[in-house]
Amino acid sequence: MSMTKKAEISEIENKIPEEVEEVYEGKVTAFGTGAKVGVPKKHLGKKTYIIVCKD
């Protein structure tokens, strides 16, 4: 089960040069010696941006 949820497309869309398809909100989770953010498999191979927010 993914902890990622679809978020509203907001002002972030205006700051990214490519057309935005979807925006997700989720927690970064441990994965081996690194970390991951889960997204649907339909996005495999697509260009993405990860924006890390301050707590």
C-alpha cells in the first residue's frame, strides 16, 4: 500500500518548465540504504521532480 496521495496542482505547476500531468504528496520512506517516494507504476520512465518541504 502506497502512502502517497494525489495533491492539488498549485503554484508549483507555474515553476516547472514541462507540462505537469499530476502532483502527489507523500512521505519519504526507507528503502534499503536509501529512501523512496511511492508513485503509481504508470509513471515508470517519466521525468519527475522531487520537492522536499521543510518540516
